[in-house]
Amino acid sequence: MGCIGQDDKGEVLENEVRKAGVIGNFFRDAKTPTGTCAVVIKGKERTLCANIAASACFPMSHLKKNMHFLESASIIYSTSFFITSNFEALIEIGKYCAKENKPFAFNLSAVFLLMFNKD
């Protein structure tokens, strides 16, 4: 799940995810464009410059309406970038996984994001 804009970039993302056999279940935000990211690679080093845009607009209502998708999943995975999308939704998913004894994988590769929600 995630949030994309109602634009060409969002449509491309949705189509590519579908082609890969993944159900993206995106919320489409009418007011905010789909986020973009530039990547700079030099040797073994890389850096990202992101415009998170619509990805920061994920509404709790979309999660509540689509919790049934979590029921059929064998594992729930989230990147740490979702902290900036909707921290409340992330906590709700974590509580659901704990209650249902469902594995919850959380990618901590963007450690700086954890500084925003230390509690």
C-alpha cells in the first residue's frame, strides 16, 4: 500500500507494479503529484534526493478500508520511509501483526528517519 498522485508518474508506477505481479493497492491523491527520486552513484557509494510528494499523504482511511489485504499476507514488509507517510498507520500495522502473530519486516536502511519518532 502507498499513496501516488493522479498523474502519469503514478500510472506508470501502478502499471509496473502490476506487471511484476504485485497488488499495489495505492491510494490516489488528487491534490499531490506522485513522488520522484534522483539517484547519484559513484563507485560503491550512492545517495538519493527524494521529493516524497504524494507518498507523504497516505490516509489512515485507506488502511482501515484495506486491512483485509493484510489478513491474506504471509509476511508484512515496510520500508522505514513509511514513517514519513503515516506514522499512525505504521503503528496500527505493527499492532495488527503482533496481535495476529504475523511476521512484520521493517527495513531500517534509512536510519535517519528513525530520529523523527524516537518514542
